[in-house]
Amino acid sequence: MKAERLKSLGASVFTELDDLRRELEKSGKKLLNLSIGSPDGEPGEEIRRVLAEAALDGKNYGYTLSRGTAAFREECARWYYQRFGVSLDPETEVLPLMGSQDGLAHIFMALCNPGDKALIPDPGYPIYTAGLLLAGGEKIPMALREENGFLPVLEEIPPQDAAQAKFMFLNYPNNPTAAVAPLEFFQDVVSFAQKNNILVFHDAAYSELAFDGYRPVSFLEAKGAKDVGVEFHSLSKTYNLAGIRLGFVVGNKEVISALSELKSNIDYGTFGPALIAGAYALKGSQEVVEKNRQTYQERRDIWVQGCAEVGWDMPSPRGSMFIWAPVPTQQDSRSFAYELAREAGIILVPGVAFGEYGEGYVRIGLVQEQDKLKEGVARIQEFLRHKG
């Protein structure tokens, strides 16, 4: 019954984890699920009020079309200039999305012909590969290694791969590794893309989740970046608006135009009240953003420090809502994650779910309240002492 294109995706480790979760729940196991990167906080009260008022206005129930509203695009451009110093034309260089994953999933469908090749980070967020394969493209893995700060070493990309690739995906702060990238790296990426005629897609969903005073930069801050690529943003993580599905993509106007043309054929745009609330969030008080940063930083410290007490040392990330930790036992990542779930009731994602080079690690989502994370740390400590 399935289309042939679905076979290329294979079985998802996330599906297996969900099956395991249901099995353990049925058995009565008390679980702490840290596998899904879904914000658990609430949007600011004012944002909710604006959304509610817009939803009560009967005039806001028509189609918005793929380009959304001028008001939302203008706020995206204004926010980008205020946050990164990057100037954008809201008419040609900004496009609303039904969540950034909408754009991440469809960008290849708009630009990729069957057989076209793309440089995809490994480990990397699965939608990059899925979107490519569904469009008939071919993946060239880019290894992200700890010794290189989980940045791809552009000089090590074989010349034949660089010559054949038409696209490159990047993501900083990174999911799953939580790595961050300096502006100098993005400037090197622009030069690499110009030399090899490559389009760059940068996923910046976690740009506002950063800690210890660190402020991530935008790919578009690099000189010439708009000539070679676009950047995706999400209001889900920044403002805890995951459920209303709202994001945007900015940058190269030809890429924006192609994606807009595709979307005009497959959807009728984002719900009007969501666009109104999103515009308000971007221009209003950023108190909820700072609260998020503080909350995730506290959660990070609880987990990292608690695990260190029993010898499980892991980096303390500067951004994202994840920790990327080496497997602390003599097991592969899948075996460790499944045993931890069955024995301690803690669900993490094995690194192999994100690609070959993810083996040896697990991803921890800081998506539970502090008290629950403390309980999880206590379970981890007991589990590792028992194994030790």
C-alpha cells in the first residue's frame, strides 16, 4: 500500500521509542520522557490574550495564502534587524511557515530535482534527510565530530562531493549536539558555497535558547550569505508557541520565491490569529524569552552536575534545549537507551537515531520541570551505581 518513496525513510528510532514508551506505561512503569524536543512552558499571558482576541474575531477565519500577512512579514524583518543587524525586504525576503518544519520539509521539494545531492549533517535532525529523500535527492553525509566542536570541517569534504552537491544543511545551535557556531565559521561556509555553487539552508530554531550570556549569531550576518542561502526560524521554542505551528524563513529571494510558489500549490497559509499573535510576540516584551533561557540553564545545570556526581561527565551546552552526552557504559547508544528506559524509566534518544556519527552518544531533552529532572538524576545515579 505504501508509496515507494516512503521505503527510503526506513523505520524511525523515534517510532520504536514511542512503542517502548507505550509498552512500559501499560506495565505500570513510571516514566520520565526526555526524548522529544517539545517546549513544556506556556506562552506569555499577553501573547495568549492577543491570540484569544484574534480567534474571537470572525473576520480572521479566511484564507491567508502562503505569503501570510504584510504585518507579520514586517515584524519578522524588524525583529531580524534588531536582533542580528540584518536588513530584509519583507516583500521578497521573508516567508511565514506553518512551523519551521513546514519549510524544512518542503525546501527540497521546491528546489531539488531527482538525483540532486545535498550535504547533510551527521548526526543531524531527521527532517533534513527525509525532505531530501522524498524529493528524490541523494544524501552526502557531513560528519560532525566532537574534536571539531561538532562543526563540519569544510576542507575535509572531498572535492568530488563539493562539486556534485547542490545544497547544504546546517543547524546552530545544533540539534542534537547542542553545539554552537561562530560567525567566522558561517563566513567560511559562504565562501565554500560561492566556490562550489551550493545553496545553504540554515536551521536557527534555537537561536534564542542560549545560556551564560552567550548570544548565537545568524548565518545571514556573514557577508554574502543572502546570495547563497536562507535561514529558518521557529516561534515554537522562543515563545513556547509550538502548538500553533508558526515559523518563518528569510534570506535569498529566489529561494523564498520558489518555496512560496510550492506552498501556494499545497496549502492556504497559516491561521490568521496565529500570525497576529506571532507578530505581537516578536514586537512585544521579550520577558518570556529571558525566562526560557533561565529555566533551561537551570535544568542544564541540574542534569550535568547531578550526573557528574556518579562519573557521567558531559559537556555543559551553551545553547538549545538538549544535552548531547557520551554513553557512560560499555554499550552502544541504542542498548544503553533501551536499558535505561526499562530499568530506570528514563527515555532518552540514542545518538544513532540521528545518523552514523551519532553512535556513542544520547540526546537528553531538558523538557521537564526542575523537580522532575532532579528525580531523573536520582534514578540515573542509582542505575549507574548498580551497573558500576
